[in-house]
Amino acid sequence: MESQFTSRFWHYYIIAIVVASFIGIIWLLLSQNKVKAPPKGEEVKTMGHSWDGIEEYNNPLPKWWFWMFICTIVFGIAYLIVYPGMGDYKGISFGGEHWTSRNAYRKEVQAAEAQYGKIYKKFAQMKVEDVAKNPEAMKIGQNLFATYCIQCHGSDAEGRRGFPNLTDSDWLWGGTPEKIHETISKGRTGVMAAWGPKFGEEGVKDVANYVMSLSGKQHNEERAARGQATFAANCAVCHGDKGQGNQGMAPNLTDNTWLWGGSEKAIIETITGGRHNQMPAWEGFLTDEKIHILTAYVWGKSHPKGKALPTDTKNAVGSK
């Protein structure tokens, strides 16, 4: 029999603890049940101690309470015979299979697949754009999104600080159905280097003001002028010569969409310390059919008219 432990010692160790616990509980129950009720008419004795004039009667444990303890002990022993709990002992088999939480989960998943599998397969054969127009599919997509995605992207899919908005047309990795599917399946990792040590405090402020000027924010023109040269020499390789960004590499700095905040303080913080974001890969955890519906749901949230947008594949200066 395959053991779940690295050593048989732990198998016997757990059994010993469980058996000793039952013996200890039974002994405690019986040893404390020796007090008998006094004959009718006699006064009940006290325990012999007093707190602020309050004494404790030495009454026996009520019978119903005693037998309730006995029932819980019997139930516990029966449970450990039927189900695993004594080291490597697997319990009684049902239909040739021992019960485990993993097996129970697998059966629940199989039952769900049998019930909903045909529905998922039907939508899997449709184009993402067509799935996004189907109310039934979007209801399923909303449920999937609520289960797996809202923790980061929010229940309205509008994101939060550090997590992108999925309802606009600003895409870090591309907004085509293929790119959205790839993002959900493979996950993404985004890293921006920390420029604080190289630029220095004043240099960071200069670049921050130049970045603010790119999106039309109020800024210090003198600092922005100095920061432009630094930006061109160090930042343009990722963000583009006009700050329009490059999908799959760096965000657009000319619009009003900010992942970590667009205030001077937030921009300085980003330039100084850099950023590191990661989205997990859902491939292997979610089926291809579910990822297909999630792709349609996300695409539909950002394409309310059901048509592709120029910003799906390329950023534009000042695009939103």
C-alpha cells in the first residue's frame, strides 16, 4: 500500500495519538461520573470551596449529558472505521474506491462536466465575437469572471491600482480575441526597472514632469524640458519616442489611463522604485472551453459595439 508519509513512523505516530486521545476521553468521562445523587430528602453536598460566599454543589453529571458524550465517542470511532484518519488506513471502500476529499472533488467536477460540458462545447465552436453577443454565454462568462477574476480586476472589471481596467480600450498586451485568450491562458509578467539610483532624486522629478506633459497634465515646464532628454535616452526604447508605448512591452503614457496612478507623486514612485506585476496562467486549471468563454466576456466588456478597435493591436498617441 502506497504511503502518504516519508516514514512509517508517522503512520504509527498518528494512530498512537488518536487511540490515546480516545482512551483519555473515555477515562475522563467515567472517572468524573462517580458522583451519585443523594437520597431523596437529603441535602446535596458542596465541593468544599467558596468564592465570595458562593459555593458549588457536587451534583452528578446529568444522564442525558453523559450519554451524549458516549454517542459522540461511538460516532468518532465509527467515523475512523469508515473514513481515513488513522495514519495510512484508508477506511472502508465504496464501490471499490476509498473515500478521499480528492476523489470527492474529482467526482463533483466530472458531474459538472457531464451536466454543462455540452454547453461549453457549443460555445467553443463559435467565434469569440459571436459568443460575446450571446446572453447565455455572457451569463456563464460573468459567473466565471466572478469566481476567478474579480479578486484583482474587481466585480465591474474596471480594475484597481496595480490591476488593469478591462472595460476600456487601453491594452498592455493587445485587445484582439487571440491576445486576450493568450493572456488568460499563459499569464503575463510585467517588469519596469528602478531608475531612481541612476537618475537621482532631481532627475526622477524631471522625467516625471515630462511624462505628465505627455498626457496634458499640469506640470513644471523647466523640469519637463530637462526630463525630455533623459526620457529619450533611457525610456523611449520601451515607451516609444512619443511615449505612446509598445504593446507587450510598455504602457501608453500619452493617455489618461494609469495602472499605478497618474499623480506626480505616483509617477515619481514608479520611476524611482520600478514596478513588477504578474498575472497567473489559467491554462491547466481552467478548461479551454472556459477560457474561450472568459475571453469572449472580457472582449465584450471592452467592445460594447461588437467590433474590433484600432487600439486592439497598436497604441495611438493620446488614445483612451
